[in-house]
Amino acid sequence: MTAKPATTQASAPPELDVDVRPGAPPTVLVPPPGDAAAWARQHRDSLRAAVARHGSVLVRGLGLSEPAQVEAVFRAVGSELMTEREAFAARRSYAPGVYSSATWPPNQPMCMHHELSYTLHAPGLMLFACRTAPAAGGVTGVADSRAVLGALPADLVARFERDGWMLIRNYSDEIGASVADAFGTDDPAEVERYCTTNRIEFEWRPDGGLQTRQRRAAIVRHPVTGERCWFNQVAFLSEWTMEPEVREYLVDMYEEDGLPFRTAFGNGDPIDEDVVALLNEIYESHTLREPWRAGDLMLVDNVRTAHSREPYEGEREILVAMSDPVSLQDAAPKEESWR
């Protein structure tokens, strides 16, 4: 009797061992894999499941270094790398969909925010890779937006739920992002077409600059879980998050209406300094942080989890990609009246 050949089945990749510690982002330690992109492809489902479970995950041990290697890992994990539009600061492009972190003074913090939360199509997944860790500081902190929402005063939540929030921007070649940086073109007709399609009010100024206003939801439902999440850049893009001397200088130079960006309630009412201070205080109380090491990879659910960048010393090089685009028109609560 001839024995039947044994049937073989492809073995599923082992579950990742996620280390969850108080005050730090969930972390996966891996032995140097040799081929980081191959490791990322093999563990893609497990990595994405870890992000879905924890909101973010730091992967340490991949030894990421060269941009081409980082791009391959990003493409192995992400579903689709997005081309950034409406950038608030310039970035270097390493490859299609792979960027440097936003140009921002190293001594100034970038407080908690959700990337491109003022657009209609925001990334659902943020990918970060550290080529060069700073000598000090420079942490990319993360905070659970569901917990932040739960900690906000009920009357403030009701106000933002009713009115949403507004971003007012001024584009010029002198300060902040230029029209070409933000829209990928400086052709006025193309810029106007983009604004109209994306529900952005616009006004060309006599000096050739552009001012835009866009109303967005401040609270959205997660596209997968349906959970309510505090999702915006109300605090980060507020004039009150600037250092006082920086704000005073800019107001003296450009007047308040000419600031590169500021935020308001969705009906145009100003957001007071104490509201922004409260938001940043609550973000801080929910922040998880871990210093970067060269070669690290971090994945962040951009709807469920806000991220920040702390001041730093020395050289710091973080590569960034945005993936899994989310339509905020689909994610917004049905009861909203800000439309």
C-alpha cells in the first residue's frame, strides 16, 4: 500500500508579542530580521491587528536606515500611500508617498493632532520610521482620542458637536506653507477647483496671497469600530498654541487675520485661549511616550490616536507616510449640523 503524500499548509505568522507598559506606547521587540520589508510583509496582518487593538504600536529592532528600505516597509504594511495635500508646513519628498516630518522649529513643540483632520480624505494609518534619533527630546507622543473626548467638559463637547470647528489659513511665500506646497500647484484655476471640490471657502488677497476657511467635524465616528473620537487640529493649529512672543511678532507683522493659521468654532466664533490650554492639558494627561532609537518603526491609527512631536536637540530624521485613506464625510456623526 502506497502512503499518501503529506499535505502541507502555509503556516500563519506567529502572533506578535506586544509589550504594554504604563506611560509608553505598546511596543514590539524583534530580532534583526535581515530583510525588514520581507518581515513586514510576513507580519502585516499581525501588525495591523496590533494597531487596531492598541491604537498605536512601536516596532523596535528592524534596523531601518535607507529611504528605499523604509519605503518598502511602508508599502508592505500600508494599503495605499497617499499624496499629501493641504500641508501646513513643507516636507521633503523621498519617494511617492514617503516624506520627511514637517518642517518645524526644533525648539518648538508640535502639540497633539490628527494628521490632515481638516481635509475630507484623511489618512487612517500613519507610518513613521526613525533614521536618526535626536540627542535629546524629539519624542513622537501618542494619545487615545476616545479617552481625550471622555475627559472634556460635557458642555464643550456639545458645542463642538453642534458647530464643529473652522480652520482659517493664509498662504504666502513668506511664512507657513505656500500655495504650491499645499495644493501641488500654483495655478489659480486648479487651486479654486480643488477648494470647491473639497468644500473650502477661498479668497484671493490683493497681494496675491490666498486665504481659506473650512468647517469640519471636531468629533467623528471611527470608520471601523464606530466609536466616537475627538478628531481635529483645534489646539495644534491655534494661535494660542504658539509661543507668546512668536504670536505677538506675527500679529504685529501680519495682523490677526493674516496669521498663517488659526482655529475657531465652526460658526466662526473665536476659541478662547483657556479652551486651547485645557485641550493641551488633557492631551498631556493621556500622552504615552518613548524616545526614538535609530531603526524604529511606529504605526498609528490616525482617527483613534493623536500624535505630537516634542522639542529636540541635535539632528533628527523621521520618515513619514500616510495610508488607508478615510472619507470623513462617511465617518462624521449623522446628527451634525455643521454641514
